[in-house]
Amino acid sequence: MSKDEKLKNFIRNFVDEDLENKRYSFVMTRFPPEPNGYLHIGHAKSVCLNFGMARDYGGRCNLRFDDTNPVKEDVEYVESIMSDVRWLGFDWEDRLYYASDYFDKLYECAERLIRTGHAYVCDLSPEEVREYRGTLTEPGRDSPYRDRTPEESLDLFRRMRAGEFGEGEKFLRAKIDMASPNVNMRDPALYRIKKAAHHRTGDKWLIYPMYDYAHCVSDAIEGVTHSICTLEFEDHRPLYDWALEKLDWPEPRPRQIEFARLNLEYALMSKRKLLQLVKENYVSGWDDPRLPTLAAMRRRGLTPASIRLFCERIGVAKKDSWIEMEWLDKAIRDDLNPAVKRVMAVVDPLKVVIENWEEGHEATYQAPYFPDDPPSMGYRDLPMTREIYIERDDFRLDPPPDFFRLAPGREARLRWGGFIRCREAVTDASGEVTGLRATFSPEPSPAEGGARRPAIIHWVSAAKSIPATVRLYDRLFLTPRPTGDLDGELNPQSLIVRDTARLEASLAGAKPGERFQFERLGYFLLEAAGPPPVFNRIVTLKDGWARRSKGKKPA
């Protein structure tokens, strides 16, 4: 199957059909974020879909900010969104737009709807609107203001713009059908009064258009051919088409197509909940590496290619579903695996003294940076001294039957080196192991009937290693499908900081932004050069969460 065939989906089928039928002569899409928060992995799916389709069809994709609610919007969010889209590898060129660019045109169109009898000014309060709207099984009731003449509504609408009324006193409604089985068609709001300064238009406007109205008109102004939205807008499509029809917008008009949004396990995609996490200091900010925001993923160490690969693999569906986090983790590993060097680091060090080496004795081993293809990345020297560090988890004083690494009287192989046998464990007054005494041999001890081959453990020289801080990031929530209970569902182990970690000497020249695989521990990004250098874990080497769900201990 070719790549083009793999990328086929129902949206591309619609586009192919429209081009074949000459409905459109080219493809124009748009990515229309609201600047009220940072983009997350769910938005990345939409970015890749809209910009990717425009690229593949030789068309264009606009970046347009839906800045119709000045109360929630901020320039910080605008700048972060532009940075994230560029980071993902997409370019809107000179087509950066804002809904606020069209406020004059949107107002003009609203007056046209009033004059043609398709909109009216209503005085119902929000509570009364809910009462009159009806339910999913009962029709709504006409507003007592529905029969206002176009002249009266036009006068009131202009006075709304002039600031004569307070917020909530009046609003502009479409006149459609209060008995419609689709509640979105029961005379929805088109404009509301908001006496708030806008980050681009200042105090010019005291009324602002609603999203459903501004969106379709903005699409039409820009010549968008395919307005690709998430599934929650499917019931809004009739309103999208209604507005352009009643405005007698010239053909060809945009075609709205809906796809299933991304629901990623162990993550929240609600901007409101993400904002709560940030504002209430559950996390350190929008770029906290535990969040699903693109800024957070970039800081953690993910590459744009890994996110694009993930979006490509999960595809485009018509029905909402949950995607396992392992799909994202696997895309990250598959992207990093052929591209990063393998090195050794010990994040929770336990000192081992090699008793059959004299003070000052040192050996040097040579190890490839990429064992699968040694010449591709070269080699580095690994100095070994009388004192080394191993991972604390690689030793057990009283090992269970399924533990096969180092223990008293047991032998283990040092990665790229020889063999050590634990002779004695040194403990403190509380019984905690503080160090090991061992002997070294370049060859393994003769096997005794049925003995297993020694396990391989990683290590670094105590004298030649580099002190470092390592941040072990994990999933922010304990439950696969969190509801937003921030006190009951948060994972208390989502961030573990190891500030006594030790790194092999070859990492002394590492630069911020470089990525490495710490053997047996995962992929890491050097975030800050230090001293001490700070490394973020990007992803583990194995899916420990899947093992936990089956009652097994994670690797």
C-alpha cells in the first residue's frame, strides 16, 4: 500500500469528490484556534490535518484566530499558538488572519439579516432563554420579541453597538425555527453585548459576534473550500449553511466536514481544566512537561516529527474514541530510536567499591553510541575506576525469586565491561544499604549447575562521572479517562527529581536541546547545561503502565 493510500480517509474522499465534480477548482483550508489557551496534542491533529491536506492537494491553509470573546483572550496565547504551528513544521506564509479583521463585515452582514427578516433583537434574560428553548424532546417557544419589525430590531441593534444597553439586556438572534428538532436551530444568538476591550480593536466594539456566526462568514470571506471541524460541530452545520444561504453568499460556499476529536488516555484536553491546573498551581505552567500542551511536549523533548507521526498513525475517524497513550509513546520511540546516541547514566546511584583493584587503578572500555550500527555514530571511551556507581534498583539485599540482578554473593555483568560479584553490602543504623563491596573479573565465573547467565547492568565511574539533575516525568493522571477530579485523580509520582544522578564522562560536551537514550532508562533531553546539567525524561523504553494494568511490576 502506498503512502497516499494509507493517508486516505473519508475527508479526503469528500475533497476528491468535490474536485472531480468541479465544485471547487482548488483546496483552501484553515486552522482557526481561539486564543484563550495553549495548543495541545488534540489541536496538533487538526493542524496536521488542515495544513497537511492543503499541502497534499497543492492548496493553501490559513491561520485564523477566532478572537470573538475578548474576556478570555490574550496576546500571550496568540504568540504561543503561532510558535507551536511553526514548530510542528507548517507555514501559513502571508495568510495570518483574525476574526476581528472582519468585525465591520460581520456587522454589515448582521444588519442585512435583520433587514431581510432573518434576525431580531431579543430582550429575554439568559434564564428565560433556557426556559423558552425547550428540550431534546419538547419544542421551544417563540420569544415575545420575535415579531419585532426589522426597523425596530435594526434601531435596537445599532443602539446596542452604541453602548446604550448593559450586558445581558439584549442580544441579536437568528430567526429560524423554535420547533426544530436541532436545538442549535432554535433562534440561536448571533451577537451579544460585551463591554470589554479587545486585544486588537481596543474599545471600538461593545458587541461581539458569536462563534457559529463569525466562523462561517469568516470562512466565506477567505474563500475556504473545506471547513474541517471536530465532531461536536456536526449539529451546528445546519446553522453554518443557513447563515450563508440567508446572506445570499455567492457560490461556491465552504463545505463543513466533521471528524472525531482526539481523546488521549491519561490526559485532559479541556482548555478550561488545563487553565485550572495552571492557575491553581497543580503544574508549573502551560509548558509543564506533564501536560498535553505542545509547549510542554516541546520542553519535555518530543520532536515535531514524533507528533506528526502519531497523528498520521491514529488517522481520522467519524466516531469519538479514546487513544491509548502507548500510541504516542511508540511514535516518540520510533522517531528517536534511529537518531539518538546511547549512553549510560545512573539516576539513583549506589556506590560499589571493587576490592581487588588498587587505589588509582583504572581501565578504559570502548563502546559504540549506536550498538545496532556502530560506525553510524562512532564510539566513546568509558573510564572505569575502583569506585563505580550502579542503579540502586539493580541490587537487592534479600532478592525475590524473580529478581536476577545483583545481590549478595551474586554476579552481574557491567555493560561494555567485565563482571562484578557482590561480596558485602554496607548498611547504616536503619538497615538501609549505603554501598557495596565487590570483586571484579574480566570473565564470568564458571557456571554452577543450571545457573543463569549474569544480568547486565549499567554503571558509571564515581571519579570520572558528571553530577546531574534528572527529572523523571510520568503521566499526570492515574486514571485512563480522567474526569477532572484534580485532587483524586492526579498521579503523585508524575514528577520525580533525582538531583544526585551521575552521567558518563562523554556527556560533558552535551548541548541544551540534545537528546540521548540513557540505556535501560529511557530517552532524555538536556534542557539546561548547568552546572549541574538538567535532563528531562521524554519517554521510557517500555510501556510500564500496560504492565501495571495487568498486575505486573513495570520494567
